[in-house]
Amino acid sequence: MAEGGRCGTIVRVPTLRIAQDAAADELLSRDPLALLVGMLLDQQFPMERAFGAPRLLADRLGVQTLSAAQLSDMDPEELVRVFQGPPALHRYPGSMAGRAQEVCRALVEHYDGRAEGLWADAPDGATLLKRLNGLPGFGAQKSKIFLALLGKQYGVTPPGWREAAGDYGTEGSRRSVADITGPGSLAEVRAFKQEQKQAAKAAKQGPGS
């Protein structure tokens, strides 16, 4: 889809290499809900494991594609057990199982249970960012990163998407999961994040400390 056009259904299945696992990345590439859940789990957890988790979740549920309706209707305690594994789908499986279920319920209520409903009729990047920011667990930064991921790798390019994504939308950047296309870029993004942490720590300590 040409950049700057209205975003609709994905005309071709992208080839993502975020999880660094063929089966996990195959699911992320064709299942928008799997990608959304991976983004939700990308918090206090290694990126590739967060985005590999939807494949484990699908396998444990015995499905080929995740369903927001199914996940929203599951008994919460049962879903927690699914998240616990082993291996666990997140460092905090209980709370993240609950958050994932909240996201799925929001999709069922507002977007007919379709993750792609978030962007299918979004007239511009600002509107899509607002919709993402309205999801449980999606704060300002996570929403911008996911918007950048959609634009850079998923073919979702409403007018103004780069501007709405801020620095994460910059072409050629290595700031977030939106820029991961293989092991090399994963290492670059991880190095950038480490530099940011060190800079923040130094700023907090102040000069001469």
C-alpha cells in the first residue's frame, strides 16, 4: 500500500522477523491480533520472547489464529494458567493475562472483535494513535511504537502516520521493535535501548556523582 494512502485491509501478508522464530513470526505476519498481543507483552520482558508468546498462546489453545471473542470469553483463571505455562508467556503471567483479556474485550465491544478494525477505516495517523492509546495497557509510548510498526512493516500507512508516531516513525531509525527486521537490527535496537538507559541513569545521578 502506498505511503500516505488510506489504510484498509492488508493487500499482502508481510514477512516479519521480530520473534526470531519462524513459526512465531509467521503467525505475527498473518494475524493482526497476534501482533497486537505481542506488542502488549513487550514490557519488562525481552522483545523476541514477548512477540514469540502469541504463537505459544495459539498452540496451547489449539488454534491457528487468535480470536478476540474466544479470549474475551475464557474463564480468567483458565487464561492465567495458559499464560503461566511453562514456559510462562510473560514475566508477570497473571497480570498480563488479565490485560490481554481486557484488550480482547475492547476489540469485541468497539471493533467487531477484529484487531485490524483499529486501522481499517482510520482517516489519518492521529486518529489511529488515539484508538491505540484507548486500549488497555497501551500508553502513549507503546501506542506510538505500534503505530510505527504498522507503518514500517505491516502496510498500514494512513496520512500522517510518521508524524503521529514521532521519533519511532523516522525512516532508518533503530529505536524500537518497529525497526527489527532480523538479528542485526535486533542487536542495534537493543544497543540503542541500553544507551538510553545509561544516559537516563547518568542524568539522574547528576554531574560529579
